[in-house]
Amino acid sequence: MELRVLGCSGGIGAGLKTTSFLIDGEILIDAGSGVGTLTLDEMVRIKHIFLTHSHLDHVHSIPLLVDSIFDRIKEPIIIHALPETIQALQEHVFNWVIWPDFSRLPHPDTPVLRFAPSAAGSVMQVGDLRFESIPVNHVVPTVGYRVSNAEKAFAFSGDTTTNDSFWDAINAHESLDLLLVEAAFSNDERELCRQARHYCPEFLAADLVKLKHKPKIYLSHAKPGEEEKIYRECRDLVTGHTLNHLSSGKVFKL
């Protein structure tokens, strides 16, 4: 299993792209601005998109992706997401006002986009990969994912703050090789984190105590310009685990 980081920032700026991960060249987890780093030929290979939630920094490349390659798509790209996330996309993006409805184009019988609602806690199989969606604690309905094959597994927290559900779900398995977890703001913004339901280093450190495994841990979704401060605060508070920066372009072989 190959995991390629297309984007992992909490915002945009020179060299910064928002959340999107490419698995084995054919599957996306989230579709933030990082998707724009792909070539057209690479985009054509995408068959599935697993979304964590409906916020713009995680979905905004979907309309441009399908518009850029719709005449080269042989089978519809399948969007796997919570029903609430799909409803948000249909009402607020693919509504013929913000963007054409590509779930009905070029013809309702042969669309280039297909929505596949899935409940939190569901498991979906794509080839030899198992995608387990895990409910987390954010301001809109949101899931993280545990992705595994017969030998290796990684987990992605999605956007979240203090919770038990994510940690209980990944602890329920025998192993975890890699963890991608958000740390969006510094401890100075802990009240914002409570309201917006993100991790700051203090909240993340308290939750990492719940983790029974010893995976490689990479921090994502940091506020632009505060990456080093957030990382330093996490490193100072987290014991028992080694933390790493996540950066666009990073490739993991699992």
C-alpha cells in the first residue's frame, strides 16, 4: 500500500495545500487543494474518494477534478461519505448555482460522479483495502478512517477534538503502523479549539495517552505560520511517542 500526501495544511499559502491523501494512485481520502498537484493522467486514475466531512478545505477540489477530466472518465468516480456530507455537497456545491451537478452529467444514466452514502462505523472494501469509518468529534458530522490490507494499517483522525470513539476503534485492532492526526492550533487558541472542535497540543496529548499502539505519528492540519509552534508544544507535552511533521509530497510505503 502506497500513501501519498497531496496536502495536509490547515490553510493555503506558498507551498501549502489542504487535506488530501492518495492511496495506490486510485483512491483519495479527502479532496482539498492538494489534488491540484496531480497531473491529468493521474487524476484519470482516481476511482474512489472517501470523505471525512463536508468542510471546504476537504472537498473543494472535487468539482474541479471531475470538470477537468469528465470526458476521459469511463466509470463514475464514487464518493464515499456520511449521508450528511453527501447532502451538503448536493445542496451547496453540485446545485447548478455553485457548480453543475456531475452526478447527472453528461447524462443521468451515465454520470461521471456517483454518491455512495455510508454510516459512521461502516466498513467498505475496495480491492484488497479495508476502509473502516470511525465517528469523531467535530462541528459537523465527521469520520476518521482506519485503512488496512492483509499486512499493514494506518489511521487518519480527520478533523476532531477530544473523543473516545477514534481511539477505541483503532485500539480494537491488533496493530497500527502509521497514525496521521490533526493538531490545528496552538495552546493559545485552546478556546477556539473547544468551539471549532479541533485539537490543540494540550487536548491531543491528553488523548494520545489512550492509544495502545506504537505507530509512527505525523501531525497534520496546522494553521499556516504556526506549524513550528504547534509541533514544539506537542513535542513538549506528548510522552511515550515520537512525533513527526507531515508535509505535502511525503510518500509512505506500507
